[in-house]
Amino acid sequence: MNDTEIETATRVGCGYTILLFVDGYGLISQKQQVYRGESFGTELTNPDFVTLAESFGIEISARRAVRTRGVLRGALATDEMSLVEMPLE
């Protein structure tokens, strides 16, 4: 939901690490089940976040971080924009 902010940040030269937790809308569906007894409109798909980040010229630290601590240290050590994608189960 923040692609316009990412574009602005890269255009003006900000450098920070994006830690992207991807749950495939599972949490939204789960909350709907709890409060409504059913889910609606959550059969959505995410874009390829790595490709999206690359389109802004963002350095990709890891597509699917296996060794989180080392990946984060590497991403945080740079002054450039970087992205670490973390899928949630």
C-alpha cells in the first residue's frame, strides 16, 4: 500500500530498509472469520514485491530471508534503499 511513498523516497534520495512481512491476506481473512463468521474479498494476490522494488532502483537484500539476522545486518549497513521480504505462515 506504500508504493507511492517508496517512489518519493527513492526520488529524493532517502535510504532506509523496508522489511516487508507478507501474509497473503491471511490475517485479514482470519479477522473476518472471527468477527463475521465468514471472509469476503480477501482472495487477493500480491504483486511481485521484489520486481516492484527493483523498478524503483531499490537494492534487494533477499527475496526470501532464511538467515534473518545476517540479511537484516547487511541491509541496514547500507545507506541505500533496500528491501527484505519476509513471508509469514
